[in-house]
Amino acid sequence: MDKTAAPLRPLIAGNWKMNGRRASLDEVLRLAEKLGGRPPEGTEVLLCPPFTLLLHFRDALAEAGISLGAQDCHWEEDGAHTGDISARQLHDVGARYVILGHSERRQDHGEDSSLIRKKAEAALAAGLVPVICVGETETERDAGKTAEVVVGQLHDSLPEDISHDRLVLAYEPVWAIGSGRTPTGEEIGMVHSTLREALASRLDKPDFVRILYGGSVSAGNAADILGIKNVDGALVGGASLKAEEFYGIIAASRG
Ligand code: PGA
């Protein structure tokens, strides 16, 4: 597919979810070694470990030219919110990105798009770039509602004042996450172009917002997925846990 007009630097993001211990630093060092000190020219790599590992991984990631991100944040700066972490606290330990609205948070914690928007506003105020996730369930997909659902989530989750260089969007069909199933290339392309059009009504330079695809991305399918028009990177769960597999995905972004 034609990617010649793509102005964007692809972003390959790893979401470790609730996985990893301090000893997992070895996996990060293995990835750094494979990358030979820095990501391939023109590609940005991001790793979002659990909160407990942010500081532990920070220096090794920085040395390898890999950005650091978190998986969620609270919408307040500080205060009486037992068990929560604020965007400012994430920024304080070196995070530059934060994933928001992942379907596992929407489902497990009942988060809705208006809450995601508050969190995204907090992230921006703290100097973080939100990676806002949208995606349909299998039932919604079967009912032909994919476009309606993802565009609705996008509009409701986006802060009022948003600029192309302070936002990453991720399309993650809920049924594709951790399932080994992915939509067809054509389906992914259609959803991404629909999201791009929706962005056009919200900000000046919609073509400059990176829209990632997430859901069962592997070293085996990455080249095909990353070659689809309007796919500007990947949000990778399970396959980001092993250096070998994650490296395979990063290498595929070179095209
Ligand atoms: P997966 O997860 O790559 O394991 O399917 C993706 C995600 O949830 O971000």
C-alpha cells in the first residue's frame, strides 16, 4: 500500500500491562542490545511498564533511545486518592507518554470516555502525551457499529484543546486484544481513515496525529499491518514482553 505520503515517524509502543518484575530489566537490556543502542532511523519506540518498574527501567531505556510511558493516570494533580498515581507523578519519574482508555480499564474499572477526557487533560497539563485508545467489542462489530463506536469514543475522550503533536490515538478492537485474531488489512485501513476524518473536525493538522493499531500484533503480522495506509505504528501487548518478538515488530516498521 502507498505510504509514500506518510509524514509521520512511526511509533512502536509496548504495553506490558500487569507483567514484569525487577528482573525483567534483563529483557529491556536484551532489546537495547538488539537495537544496537538506538531504534531504527525514523522509528520511535516506547515502553509502558507497570508503575513499579518505571524508575527501574528509566535509565536503560533512555540509553537505548526508547521513550518511557505509563499505562494510566488519575485526573487530579495530588490529593486523597488512595492507590492512584497522577500524571504529574509520572512526569516526575521520567514518563513522557501515558496510555488512557485502554479497553481493559474501560471494562475492568468501568472507565468511560468522559473520564478518559479528564485524564487526558491532566496528562497534557503535566507535559505528557496521552495515547488514547478506542475500539469496538465483538458484539458491536457484528452489529456493524464499529465506525460509530470508535468515532463516538474519540470525540468524547478528546480534550477540547488538543494539538497534533500532543496526541497519539490507538485503534484497538477489543476482540482482537490477546486473542491472536486481527481484522483484515482492509478493515483496519477503513477504521483508521474514519478516525483520521473524525480528527479533522477537532484539530488543524489531523494528518500529523499518529494513529496506532493494537490487538494481536506480532513479529509475523507487523510488516503487513504497518504497511496499511493511515497506520502510523502499533500498540503491542503480549508480544512486547519478549525482546526478540518486540524487536521483530520494531524492525518491521522500517518498511
Ligand atoms: P495484545 O494487546 O498485543 O496482547 O493483543 C494489545 C493491547 O492490549 O494493547
